[in-house]
Amino acid sequence: MKNGFRRGLLAATLLAIGAGTDAEDIDLFVGVEPERGTDYPNVVILLDNTANWADDAQYFPDTKQGLAELGAIRTVIGALAPEGEDAKVNVGLMMLDKGSGQRFDGGYVRSHVKQMTKAARAELLAEIAEIESEFSTGGQVTTEVGYSRAMFEVFKYFGGHTSPANAYNDTAGSPVGPTHFGPWRYSGDDVFDRRDAAAFSDSRQTLYKPVVPATETCKSKNYLILIGNGWSPNGEDEVATLLKSVGGDAGQLYQTTSSKVRYGDEMARFLYQTDVSAAPGKQNVLTYAIDVHNRQPSEDHGRLLKSMAHAGGGKYFSATNADEIETALSTIFSEIQAVDSVFASVSLPASVNIRGTYRNQVYVGMFRPDANGLPRWVGNLKQYKLGLVDNALRLLDAEGEQAIDSSTGFIGECARSFWGPASVTQPAYWGNVNGAPVGGCLAVAGSAHADYPDGNVVEKGARATGFVPCAAVTHATSRAVRRRPVPN
């Protein structure tokens, strides 16, 4: 949600109140584009460059699957904006790294996150060409290198700020260091010529320049796209300790045998729940996963990546050829750039009842443009109310709590609008809908896929929960409300 609307909502509300008994409804049609690179979404592509990306047993069509992935990245990056124009998205590339001696396995920054201007796109495409040139001569690592440590490196690169427990109070984590909080590099050898020195603030490449600057206040969204090539046979018991060292939950998201315990999905959950940046407000990372395979898909690997995407607030894609990889990447970038837009109608009509007073309802019509540019948009109508908090006029939710997140200027993740449910009901409806949005309210257990609280998610709760069922739409649940068809 853009700051122009956030300020406009409350400003229009105050103007409406001050207009007196002759006040008319005020309709705000808002569509403000971000103007600075720090406003644009930050995307890190984490490419699995283990030996799996060149596995002959997969019989990948016409090429090695790693080369197909690099080709897909090249195509999608080149198409982020029309030729000669700058793209309004920041992108970087990370790859897996095998440590030696006392240095940990994990990931490294191959190309630092930067706005995809015309020149920057050319630089990234040149870097991809270099990776292709060294594909069979040293660009890959052993299959023992898993995803979880690389994702911890992602946490460090974004800023490594704090734990989920402090995600909402701007309290930095402590202690700081490579295995704890702060933007200190965790993995890899001290000297590594493939690492992008521009990602660091020191010549020894030990301290990152965080992806999200500490002075950032516009709260750009952050994303991780994992392109995975196969199951790592190496156990990760010590990663549980690493997660706990930064206040993460090492509890397994699904049951499996002890030899198959992996922490990539718990790391994705951690990135989604925590605050990675010292900038004001919670700034988390959403994880998308692309499972690349052909003749020999791994059930364990697919299950892990699905869990990573689900716990990380993103989506899972399966790709068995170059076209499907490109389609998955294009879909993800379309969704990332399909920022919520809002038509806001702030109405304070003169009351027609005998008391002659003003009502204090505030109605907000929310819409999100379709990621593929189609005319059918997700929408909802939500109601809040005006009230006094410490003698100051504020927008309140159905619980009487302040509805606005002070760090973002828009509806808070734990706010509950009127008309929707007042508690979490199980099974949570949105947990069974493909590609459904995930709520970020940690204060209400089990609410990630529920309509309560609806927070800042367009589809959830509010007036949409009262629609008449659509007979043409079927779903696995018995819920009567049908907002939109569910893709197969």
C-alpha cells in the first residue's frame, strides 16, 4: 500500500469532519507510483548451483537444467522493463557456497541487489553469461550444501536485525556477529573472487551493506526466490542451534524421519516472521520456490520446497523444462510488481435519524490489480470507525484498537475490520486455497490463513465474507462463501 494513500486516508477523514453539517462524501481515487529505488521491491534470487543442476539422470530437455535456469533468469531480467527504460524493482543474485576449514557452508552474493536500470540489467546479464561460461569448470558445489544455511546468509544480507519476538518493536537483536544478529557475513571463505565486493562495506567482505538501508521508512517489500535442483543428502542438525541463536523456531513444520530433517522451511518461516532491517517498522522476507526436475523428481525435495513457500508467505512452482522455469519466474515477478492499489471512499454523511448526529463509519474499498494485467481484480469493502485515542482522532478497528500501523501508515496486520469473524475458526479457509495470501499477525495464533484478523490483506474478512455462494465454484471445504474461482 502506497504512502500517498495512507496519508490521504486520514487527511481526507479529518477534512470531512471539519466540514460541518454540509459535508459531502469524499471519494479518493488513488494510484501513486513509487518514485525512488528504495521504494521498489527487493528481490534476491538464490540459485542452487550444486551438482544437481547438471545431473544427467534428469534428462533435462536439450540442455542441463542449470543452464536452462540461467537462460530463464536472463530472459526474465531482460524483460522487466521496455528496452531503454529502468525497471522499478531491485534484484540481486546469490548462489550456494562450500566453506572450508572453520568456515561454514552457505551462500554468497554473486551480484548485489540494485535497481534494475538499463545499465544494471546489462551488468547482471553479463554476470549470468560469466556463470554460464564456468558452468562445467568450477561454478558448482557438492550436493552436501543445503538451503538452510544459505537462507541464514540471506537474513544477514538483508540486515540480520532482530528476532520474531521483537519484529514489531524496533528492538535490535543481541549479541551481534556471524552466527547471531547484524549484517555480518556468516558463510564462505574470507577470500572468494566470485563474491560481489559491492555487497559489503569493508574490504575484507565481512560486513554487508544491508539490502534495506537502516534509514528506509517507505517499507519496500522483500522477496527471496529459491530455484532448487535436488535433495541434499547432508543432515542439518546444527542448523537448529543456528536458528535458536537468533530467536527462531526450530520446530519441524511437518513430520518426517530423523535422517530427512531439513531446516529450509523453518528458515523461510523465520524470514517471514522476523524483522530483517533496522529501518522503522517490521520488514520481513517472503519466499517463493521453484522446484526444477524432469525424469527423477524427488518427493522429499518437492515437499521441502512446498513447505518453504507456504511457511514463507510465497508460492511453490514445479518446472520440468526451460519454458516452465521462465513462466514461473515471470509469474513471480508479475506478482511482486502487482502492488496493492486502493479506491478509498471516506464517507461521513449527515445522519438521518432523529438525533441529527454524524456517523463515524469509514469505508475503504480495496482492490489489487491482477498480476497478469487482466481486468479481473481481487477486491473487498472494509469498514472501520473514527474515535479518540488520548484526545486525538484516530482510525479504529472493530476491537476499538488503532487500525493504522504507525510505521507504514496503512492498516496494521493485526487490525480487524467490521463484518468479518471475531475469532479464528479452523480449518482456516485460506489455507486450502491455492495461491492464497498469508496474514502476518503473530499476535493471533493460527491466523495466517484465517479471515480473522483480516489486517492489510485485501481478500480477507470484511464484506467479502457475506457474499452469496457462487454455484459454479467448487472447493474442498464446506464453506459457503466463494469469493473467486480456485485454480486447479
